[in-house]
Amino acid sequence: MRESVVQRQLQAYNDKNIDLFMGCYSEDVKIYDFPNTLTIEGQEAMRERYHKLFESYPNMLATVDKRIFHGKYVIDHEEITGRLEGAIIEAVAMYEIKDDLITKVWFLKGDK
């Protein structure tokens, strides 16, 4: 169950399908820059931010080269292309899963 929701949101992200993407998240989702800087709270704010992101970067693509499962958490090491000219954005995303929905996300970012 936990893998499916994280994989579904990754596929929806890559497809730029905002409705399927948002369907993977709880209504009261919280997104943080690691460790505790709250950057997005709730579906409405998240939908607005990601809708703009999808429109601004139609060639954006995230790939996962490592996925770790630990209890109710899924941790992905991601590489994102298509946002900065020729650059690869490297990120670690930690997802908290409850009832097959993502309730919290923490991002640890860095450039490669």
C-alpha cells in the first residue's frame, strides 16, 4: 500500500496530472524543507504551487534511483531534470503515509 501511493504520485508528477497527483495526498498535507520549515500546508496551497510548477516546466521529470521503506515512511532519492538548463536537481523526499495517502513530506535538497 505505501509503495503504491508514492509511486502513483511520482507517475502523476511526471505526467503533470494535477488531479491524480493531488489524489495521493491528504486534505491537511504538510510539506517541509528538512527538518522543520513548513513550506506548504493543505491541499489548496499545494495544488496551486504544483499546478504552476507543472505549467512552467512541461519537460520536468523526476526519477528515483533509491527507495527505502521504514514503517509508515517511504524515503526516495530523486533526480529532477527539465527545470534548470542542463542541470540535475538532486533531492531526498521522505513521505509519511497514513490510510494510503501522503500526509507529510520532508525535502532535503542539493544540486548535483
